[in-house]
Amino acid sequence: MKRLQWPTWMPIDPYILLLLGTVGLAALLPARGAAADVASGASTAAIAFLFFLYGARLSTREALDGLKHWRLHVTVLACTFVVFPVLGLAARGLVPVFLTQPLYQGLLFLTLVPSTIQSSIAFTSIARGNVPAAICAGSFSSLVGIVVTPLLAAAVLGSSAGGFSADSLVQIVLQLLVPFLAGQVLRRWIGGFVARHKKVLGLVDRGSILLVVYTAFSEGMVQGIWHQVSPLRLGGLLVVEAVLLAVMLALTWYGAKALRFDRGDRIAIQFAGSKKSLASGLPMASVLFGAHASLAVLPLMLFHQMQLMVCAVIAKRRSKDPVEEAGEVTVPAPPAPSRTAVGTGSRSR
């Protein structure tokens, strides 16, 4: 029997449809009472397991070798934790014309979270860029973000971030950093198993994010905060985020060229430096914003979907570029199908 496949002409990744469906399920059947407690505990465990898998997948040797390419990593970190937040602060002038204050707080939080890991790797690979650099850049950004994002949130969001405290930082470290380090420690024993079953474990990646999304949006429905957001405001938010993504894609590409990085490095910088992680942002928002986390992560969810679709198109275009090596021009191989481009990238947040 022939296996059903997602149509290659369909521009929307099926995982994005699953995310939207999860939001719809939370709107119709939100978790309440004991069910909400179970869902919250399960989502916390799922994200911890997700970061454990990240640690088990990352080769320690690759990480140490990546440190040698410090200029690239400093550039990605500067884009993620300096340029993005500056643009977020500049967007304050859009309140209240385009954005309400709560939506702006969510947009500002979006600019503070770290970069993605697997989707940066996937798109860099499709575009024939520097994949090892993308692996290290995404991993370093996620690790740095565990500490830097809460501190930046405390500095620029203040009391609106749920009252940031040292206890909040400890919770984030325990949920994200400790599992990652545990995966690194156990990698010598489980690394082969993880590599052999990466497709199956990819479902764990996706499922954990869907669970966290359902939990966050269920809590928002119970709290009744969705009455604060109108379709017009959502439209304004989408426009603002489209401009933000376009600016970051241009800055990372042409800025890396101005810094004299080669083509492979520029691709890694563009995909790692222009993206934001849903996997890291969701649990951080749950800790920092409490009951208002669902509204706070709405801009991040929308941006996440937008960046996957746009970067999939860019990666396909980059794959068609001729690559100059040793003075010769190499004609690229035929690009991967669009489903692979989008579907692979969506496995990472």
C-alpha cells in the first residue's frame, strides 16, 4: 500500500496546522482543575526530556571544535540577545496604534528568547551552509539563553514578567539546563540509540511542544484573557512581526557579508541569528508570566510559524546558488522537496 504524503505544493507545514489545531482544542476544551495540574506537570516533564535529548544529540567534540569559530558565535549571540532586544524596545512606539500593551510585552519577550537548534541546522543543511557551525551556534544560544533571557526579562519587562526572582532562574535552570547536561553526560551510552531512532524521537520533539502549547492556552482560556485580543490587533501584530523577521534576515545576511564571513558561515548566521525558539520560550514564559503566559507567548507562536515558512523558502533558494570552491564554480544538486524543507525545520524550536 502506498503511504500517504503531504502534497509538495502545499505551502503550510502540517506541524503548523497541528499547532493551530492545538490552540483550537484548548479554546474548546481547556484543561481545568485536576486535569490542568496533570497537563502542567506533563508539559514540564516533556520539555525537560526534550532538552535531555538535545544534550544527548550534541557531540561534545563538535561543541569544543565549534568554540574555535568564536567570531561566528559572537555574531549569532549579538543578533539574538542584542539586536533583537533593541528592535523590540524600539517597537514600544507602536503602542497603542498597532499593539496593545500586553501584546507588546509578548513581542518584547519574543525578542529576548534564544535561537533554535534543529531548525537552524536543517535549513543550513538544505542551503548547503556550514552545518557544524549551525549546530554549535544553536546549542550555545540555547544554553546562554537559559541565564540571559530571564535576566533580560527582568531588566526590560520588570514587574510585568510575573515578578522575576532568583527562584524563577533556578526553576528555568532545573527544567532546561540540568536535563541538557544530563544528556551530555549520558551521551556516550545513549548517543548511538538516539542517532538510530531520531525520526521516532522527532515525534517526541513535536509532541512536547504541542503539550506545552495546549497547557499554556488552556490556562489563558480559563483566565479569560483572550477577550483582550481583537482580530484587528492580531493583524497588526502579524504585520509588525513580518517586518521584524524581514529586518533580521537582512541584517544577518548582509551584516555577515560586511564582517567578511564566507557563504557557508553567512548561511549559518542567517538561520541561527534570525530565529527564536518556541521550545525554550514556552517554559520560560510559564515561569516568568504565570497565569498570563498564554498571552505572552502568542507573539512567539506566531513568529515561530512565520519564520519556519519564510526560512524554508530562503533555504530552497540558497540551495540553487553556485558555490565557489578553489576558484571553480560548482553547480548545486537539485534541491530537496519542499515538504522536506519545511517539515524537517519544524522539528526544532
